[in-house]
Amino acid sequence: MKTKLLIIGSGPAGYTAAIYAGRANLQPVQYCGIQMGGQLTQTTEVENFPGYPDGVDGNQMMMELRRQAERFGVEMHDGSIVSADFSQQPYRFKTDRDEEIEAESVIIATGATAKYLGLPDEQKYMGQGVSACATCDGFFYRKKVVAVVGGGDTACEEASYLASLCSKVYMIVRKPYLRASDVMKKRVENIENIEILYETNTLGLFGDNGVEGAHVVYRKGEADEKAYDLAIDGFFLAIGHKPQTDLFKGAVDLDEQGFIKVSGHSQATNLPGVFAAGDVCDPHYQQAIVAAGTGAKAALDAQEFLLNK
Ligand code: NDP
């Protein structure tokens, strides 16, 4: 298959790029990946995307974005790109169905995935008490006791959601404060069945039939250090995300955390005709509205590149 523009990814960045490129008659081909719709399909309500005064379900919003892109003749595929060759133009890609694609320009909008602490026990209990998605797995912990690791907006959001299902939610926060926004901080502080454990780190997990508890330590290395066991049924990670850039390593310039580097005023990468948008190139904001904005920019940049070619 040959295309003028390949869009990889289907979060707010990918779909917005598709809407703009479709309307510019670039007839883009979009590969939506395994998790169609991206991270927002794993959240509950989105309250801060302009245009939804009463909030909107993340899944619904992504379905609407997709429908909007489809209106403008975007060729959507529900598969993944598994290899990328940037050594010559047009660039060459392979899909998970072994199809080959030649693209004159590319927008990378592959987003980011959840980070783990790196404890061997996380692997051991994966799917048996360990999760990085409260919306996906919270249901299994109704009336049970769970812990959420992290002190950012995601952790607060996950803890609030879990508190509506579970009998008790611990938040395990390594600092003496929450990094989250004031609104989210107040929300978790006011929920009765959430208990915030500040200055606490997780050392490991235990249990014969899935997770039955966590070994934690309060103020590690300090005079009043205290290690103890927390009885929990579920352990949810909410400590941030890592960009999905493995496919592009070595060809596209990345920063030290693995995010794609884009030039100051545009979404251009170091390669001609290759643009990036959304969380994959945003170590800082990571907001749906910002991702959508950079998706629009990337499509305009690609349009200009193709016109000048
Ligand atoms: P953040 O990077 O904001 O927060 C990560 C949290 O995890 C911090 O509390 C951090 O602690 C903690 N953490 C990181 N590594 C470890 C570790 N190894 N052990 C223990 N704790 C750890 O990530 P988020 O996913 O929460 O948010 C990302 C962005 O998305 C932010 O800009 C946020 O505002 C936004 N967001 C907005 C939402 C909304 O507005 N509805 C919802 C969700 C996210 P420390 O503070 O010590 O570094």
C-alpha cells in the first residue's frame, strides 16, 4: 500500500491529525494500534476537555473523534505497525498482518503506557492483584481493600474511582505531599474510605492466592523508619507513563526519557516528513486537549511538507 500520509496511533492526537489531514484531502491511512482510542478509553469521565460542560465518558469521546475522522475519508485500520524503516524515502513500514506500507510522510502519535515500580512481585502477581488501570479492573475488587501507588492526578482519579467500589483505598505516596492539582487533592482528602500514606514506599507484595498484602516502609532511611505489612487485595500503579517509542529508536531523535524530540514551533522531528504529536513527544503536559492541539499542528506540518515536495 502507498500513501501520502501514515498516521500511527489513535488517541486524541492521532484522531485530530486524521480529521485535519482528511479535510485537507491528504487521504491519510491511520493505524489505530491494539488499544484503539488510546489512554482515554481507560479513564472514567473527562471533565476538562472544552465543549463538554457536563463531562464526557472517555470511550465515548474517542468514538466520536473516530467517527468525525471517518467523515473525511480517513482509511482506518485496527492493527499495529510493527517495524519502521526510515533509511530512505518514501519510508517503509510493516503491519502486524505482514502488510507493507510506503509513506511519503508520517505522524507518530503512539502515546505512552503505564509505568511500573520494577518489583519482581509486580510480574508475579500481574492480573492476580496487580493492575495499572482502575477503570479496567476495579470491578473485580468490589467491597475489597486496595492500594493505589502515586500522588499525581492519575493516582487521585484512580483512588476516587476505586473508593466508589471498594471498602477501603490506601494511597501509597512516596513524598510528604500529593503532586496532583488542588481539585484532585481535595477530592481524595474528602473521601472517607481513602487513607493517604505519605512518605511510604512499597518493598514487595505477598499472598498465596494472588495479592494478599504489601510490604511497605514509612520514611525509609530515617531515624523513625517503620516497615510494616498492609493487608490489601489489589495493588494499582498510577506513577506516570512511558512513551511508546521503541519502534523509532535509532532513527528518530529521542530525549533521555525516550520522548520524541520535536522542533520548537512545529511538530517536526529530525527526519524530513516525520512528525510527532501527543504524549509520545510531551514529557510535560500530557493532557488530551494538548495532544489534540499537537495532532492538528502535525497534520498542518505534514500538509505543508507534502505541498513543498
Ligand atoms: P505524574 O507524573 O503527575 O505523577 C506521578 C506520581 O507517581 C507522582 O506522585 C510521583 O511521585 C509518583 N511516582 C513516580 N515514580 C514513582 C516510584 N517509582 N515510586 C513511587 N511513586 C512514584 O503522573 P500522572 O500520570 O498522575 O499525570 C501525568 C499528567 O497527566 C499530569 O500532567 C497530570 O496533571 C495529567 N492528568 C490530568 C488528569 C485530569 O486533569 N483529569 C487526569 C490524569 C492525569 P513524586 O511526586 O515523588 O515524583
